Amino acid sequence: MFVGYNPSLRSSETGHHYANPRNRFYTVLYQAGLTPRKYRAEEDACLYELGYGFTNIVARPTRAAEEITKREYEEGRQTLREKITRYKPKVVCFVGKGVYLQYTGLKKAAWGVQSPSQVEGVIDFVAPSTSGLVRMKLADVVAIFTDLKELAYSIPK
């Protein structure tokens, strides 16, 4: 399960995850080996067939994550925990360290697997945001998502 901050305005308009043309999400997934080809945002439903799901910590679309209120994060934290508990994905990938920090209330986190996990039986994985606003080099982002691929492939089905 991939967890983002909230839908971009473009995602809200189109109804597709990571739809902003500057977002590198689908490029990163492909380059990290998580998908067999580079998908387009309009094909996000195809990723369900690969075993991936999508959600956000906050449902309201905004231009930037800075527009999300403290109250929205508080409500989103509870809703997200309920979703994770109900669906029990093997791995929850927080697409953005800030998403994970908002979810947990922690002050810091490293990239990769987090311990302890927030929901028993579910692995928490922190990856960089794929937003075009992120200043990390694409290769560095891909390397972290490659660790996610290796983790996901090592878990028995």
C-alpha cells in the first residue's frame, strides 16, 4: 500500500493517483523494478492487479502539503490506521518521510523499514516523496524504492 500526503489538484481533477506530470512516481516504480513497465497515471488501476494499493493520510486535495491543517492530519492519522488495520497489507510504503512522521507523531525517521511497525503484522517502509518539488536526485530516490522491491519480493505470499 502506497501512502501519500493527499491528492494533488491534478489527481483530484483526473481521479488518478500521482497525476501531476511533474510527479516521478511511475518512473520511480519502473526504474526500481516494482513494475514491469512505466505506467501512466491514467493506468493506476492496473497497479491493483500487481498487488499495489493507494491511499493518503489526508483526503482533501491541495496545491502543496503545507496547506494541510493540523486537524486534518489528526483525523487522517486515525483513518489511515483503521485502513491499514482492516486491509493488512504486507508493507505500507509512506511516500514521503513527512507522511510517516505525521502518521506516527515521531520527530525523525530513516529511509527504509521502520521498527517497531505501527500495526502488528504490517511492515512500515519510508521512502522519499516522488514529487517534482523534491530535490533528491532521481537515482537516489530509485535506490530507496529498489530496497522496497527487494523487501516486497522477500516476503512469502
